[in-house]
Amino acid sequence: MKLRFWSVAAALSLTSLLIPVTSARAASADWPPPCAGASICFWSEDAFSGHTWEWTSRSGYRDMPAFLHDHVGSFVATTRACFINWDPVQKRNVYSGDWRSSYLEDFGGVIDGVGPGAC
């Protein structure tokens, strides 16, 4: 009788450990949000929130819109591009599949523009 009790207790313990993992995986299935092909989607706030702007690789170099200038909170890239800060000149290569949910404390706090291809 004690062996059966131990098996049930072990099964319940194992189940309780697996449930949070399954829930976490399901919650992250939409992370990061989609962004159309050959473009980069920018958000003004962390966690893909706030005002948005979509840059496409065929549009060439573009200065960041005023609300994103030195203030990119998060981004999703589906193309290769170069993020640029002009003063002092700094560049960051971005590849298709790159994304950051929190970018403001990094290069997102100084970004001035974005251009197609490698830096």
C-alpha cells in the first residue's frame, strides 16, 4: 500500500513540474510578433508595444521617424539591415530573424537611421 501511495505522489509531483513548462511554451508561441517579409518592424516601447513603424529593405536608407529617433524600445527583423547612429558614428548589423524585446537601454537609445544590407 505504501508503494502505491509513493507512485501516486511521485506522479503528481512530476505533473506539477511539467505544467508550468507547457504553459510557458504556449505563452511564448507568439513571441516575437510577426513582421512582413523583407522589413523591420520597430516599436517605441519594450515588449513590442507603443507606436510602430515598418521599414522595408527596398525603401533604402531612412532616418528614424521622430518618435523612434534615439528611442527604439523593441524590433523584429525579417531582412538584413544596418542600424546607424550618426554622432558618433556607430553601426550595428541586423540579420533576418533578429529581434529584441528590450532595446532602448542598448543601441535603441541612440539609433538615428536604418539602411539595407550589411554595415
